[in-house]
Amino acid sequence: MNTDPRQDEIIEEFSVFDDWLDKYNYLIELGNGLQPMDPAHRNERYLIQGCQSRVWVDARLEDGRVYYGADSDAIITKGIIALLIRVLNGRTPKEILDTELYFVDSIGLRENLSPTRSNGLLQMIKQMRLFALAFASKEEEK
């Protein structure tokens, strides 16, 4: 497995917390720091299906790199999407598709989410990869 400095940094940040209440509070803090999403993209087209809460994700390709925007009506979920954006933002579509998101298990995120939130996490990852796949396909057509 290749290491990823972005993910390693997240693992290190979460390692200072002993219990999950503190980790949830940190997730909330991260979500509060998420860049505001274009209000025009807070609609059904960008809504991720399969999440307990409402999560919107959009993406744009700029100079061969993918940049995401997101928002959620749930504070923990907003923190989770902020982490995913932090890891995947500014990468090429191929890099995104090849990235193994090992930080999710390393910080214990998946095992400390309810089944519905865990499913939502998988759906967020899936949607972000689908954007990357679509951009990769468009680049191949050129």
C-alpha cells in the first residue's frame, strides 16, 4: 500500500483523541471549516442517495485536477465529507480512482458510525469517484 501524506496527517490528528466523543467534536469542527458550497448546487441533482442525512456533492475539473464542493444538513456528516475533500481535492481523476482511503479505517471512523451513516460514507466515496471516472472518460475522448 502506498502512503499518502494527506491521509497520514489526518490519522495523526485523530490519534491525539482518546475517545470517540472528542473525535466527533473534531469532525464537527472540520465540518464547520468546510468551504461554502454554491447554493445553486444544493438541489436534487447533487444530492447523494443512500445517506441518512442530506449531502450534496459537486465537482469540477480544472487544469486536469478535480475540485469538490459539498454540504450537508448534518454536522457529523459535514465533517466526514470535509475529510474526504481534504484527501481527494486537487488530484487528477486517475489519482482519485487509484487512492485507497485507508484513513477511514485507521482512525476507526467506519466502526464508530451507525450502519446508516456508514452506508452514507460509502455513498459519498462512490459519488466522488464517479465524478473522477466521468472526468477521466472525458479526458480520454479528447
